[in-house]
Amino acid sequence: MDSARLLARESFVEKSARTRVTDLLDAGTLRELLDPFERLRSPWLPMQDIVTQADDGVVIARGTIDGVAVVCAAIEPAFQGGSMGEVGGAKIAGALELALEDARAGEPVVPVLLLETGGVRLQEANCGLAAIAEIHAAIVALRRYVPVVAAITGPVGCFGGMSIAAALCSHLIVTREARLGLNGPQVIEQEAGVDEFDSRDRPMIWGLTGGEQRHATGFVEAICDDDADAIRVAIAEAVRARPGPLARTQAIDANLARLQAIDPSDVDAATVRAHFNPAATS
């Protein structure tokens, strides 16, 4: 990309969750649900002297993308690292369950999830985990009616139970800055030691869990530059897709066989690509 195009590009990653939603939806169609004026704050954070946020770090909005009815849920990474607590998780689960009711009534609404989260909020873990389980169930139920679209764009990435939610979605879009994994680097290092996983080794981390690697190994459908226009185009294409079987959640035996063929004591990005997508290394 030449320097003029690079300078003209508008970053999606640098936007707040609410701005991302506003820019994605067609002009004049946005209707925010349970906005900050509803004052739905976490009841648990004040008990630990942690400042709350009036929307608990989750933005829910109805609208259209290129004329297609959608409900968009965006997680704000600047609040508690995008962690999922009781209120924020319930907002997403509730939005998905309402979309499921619409789909069953013959009025399809496509869910779009903008995921920037480290997973469950440790200060309210049980409540957060229950909400994440409801999110999983709703995504699986919705997939037979409409595509469920998710995008992971920023360096916070998507981890923990919400990484499972991302993997369950029909279409997953990432940037090279994004990361996707079940356990974050600090968690792995804490549990298994720095020799197993050095959380300061950024090239290694992005080489194994970064957006480019996840796309090359077939775990996501599309990869974009950090360009607001390009990401909107990719999401718009995904919301117009027809619902259908999701290969990456059904190829359990094949993926287990690939994992068993990898020696965990000697693994790098190229090895993973060779096992999960030989064509990517040819």
C-alpha cells in the first residue's frame, strides 16, 4: 500500500465501541438499546472499590447494514479490558435471544458481534460465566436461521469463554493486529511457566494466535487491514450470506488428529500452518 493510501486510511481499532457501531450502521438507522442513561452498572465492582461504567462496557444497537436488519453488540476494550461481567454478558445474551425470537417469527435480524475481550471478568466470574454460556447457546440456535457475524480487530484480542463464542459464529473477521485464543499469554505463563510461554515475546504470541495466523490456519473466514471502510465491507458481505453448516465447528476429529500430530515441545507458527493448512506453506 502506498503512503498516500495508508495516511488516508481510517483506523477501526482506534475507535471506541460506540463509534464502531455508529460507523458500521447505515446513517439514520441506529437505535441503541439499554444505553448509558439506563444506568445498568455492575453491582459487584463497587464492592471491590472498582469504578463502574454506566453501560458496563457493552454497546447494543439495532439498525441496518446496507439495508440488512442487524443487532450489533460491541465490547469496549478500554473498560476493564473488555471483560465480561453479569450485566454486559446479559446484554449480549438478551440481544441474541431477542434476535432468535425474531428469526423464529420469520423476521430475521443478523447479529454482529465486535469482540475485544479477555474473557470473563474475574471479579464476578460465576455470573459472567453463566452469561457467556447463554451467549454460546444463543449463537448455536441462531445459526440455522441467520449468519452470526463476529469481528476481532484490536490487540486486546478475544480470549476465554468469549473465544469459544467467536469460534461458534458463522463468519469471523479479523485484522493482523487481532489475537484469538482460549487462554491469554499471561495466563499460560502463570500456569505453565515462562519456558512454556513467554508473555513478553510478542512476535511469538502473534505468530501463534495473531489474526494472520488464524486466517492462514482456517480458523477465521476473512482478514482485513485496520481500515474502517474495509472492515465495514467485510461485515456487510458476511451479513448478506446465507446461513449454513459451519465446517470449523464440525471438523472435530480432523482437528484432533492435527493436534495429536504436533510435538508441543517444538512448535512454531510454520509448524502449525503446515498441520492445519498445508497449502498456506506451499
